[in-house]
Amino acid sequence: MAEVAIVMGSNSDLPVVKGAIEQLKAFGVSYEAHVISAHRTPYEAEEFAKNAKARGIKVIIAAAGKAAHLGGVIAAYTTLPVIALPIKSSLMDGLDSLLSMVQMPSGIPVATVAVNGADNAGILAVQMLALSNPELSEKMEAFKTNMAMAVKEKDKQLQEELKNL
């Protein structure tokens, strides 16, 4: 049974969404993915959102571009946390998508990551799950520690390079 559901407005969003999938896999989090359109298949979006919790889903990532209402539509029909992933579009470089996602009305919150920020969508979903999963919490702590160590190593290398200038 999947813990995270990823919905995307089009299968053309998959190259971006893969970043979230890779993060979920790296943490050992089960997921499922679907193409559901807020505008072309609104009834399917409603049914998906209404039934997600009963199917064991704990977090939903909704990726969409242009009008980008998928996250908001899903959030309107569920109490599960929804993470919106704006997809860069040809029209406004994803600004249109981002604004569609962050300007939600009161009572329908949608967490939103950066345009094409799929990695962060996956990591945020893991952080949400880690609140009630000690094993995931430990993995997240190790992930953050490893990131910090990598930055420190880069600084060390920079300091060595600066000595030679």
C-alpha cells in the first residue's frame, strides 16, 4: 500500500516529477503515481482525493503547470496534506503555475515547493511521514547531517583553493 500519491496534470510532467519519485525511493517510502487533470477529469480528481485516505495514502504531491489548479482541487476534497509542485511552463517560466498554487483561499492550504522543485516535494513528503515514523525520522536526520557534511567539505576545498590564489 502506497503512503504517498503523486498526481500530475499530464504525463509530460513526469520528467520533472521523477525527482520526487527518486527521493521517495531513496528513503524507502512507497508511492503511486497517476495522471489526473483538474480541468479535463474533475470527477476523477474528486474521487481520487475523497478515497485516498481510505486507501492508506498519507500525503499527496500534486504536480501541474499553467493554470495549475490540481493541488487546490485535490486539497478541497481531502484532509490529507497536499504538496503542490509547480511545473515550469512555456508561457511564464512557471510563475503562472506557482501563483495558481500559492494563492489558495483560507481553509484550503496547499504546501508549495519551488517551480520544478520535485526533489523538495519528495523530501517534504518524507518529513511529514517522519513525524509519526521513527525510522524515517532517523533517515531524515542522517540525510540532513550528510548534506551539512558535504557543504563543510566544499568549504574546506574552497579554503585550500583560496590559499593558492
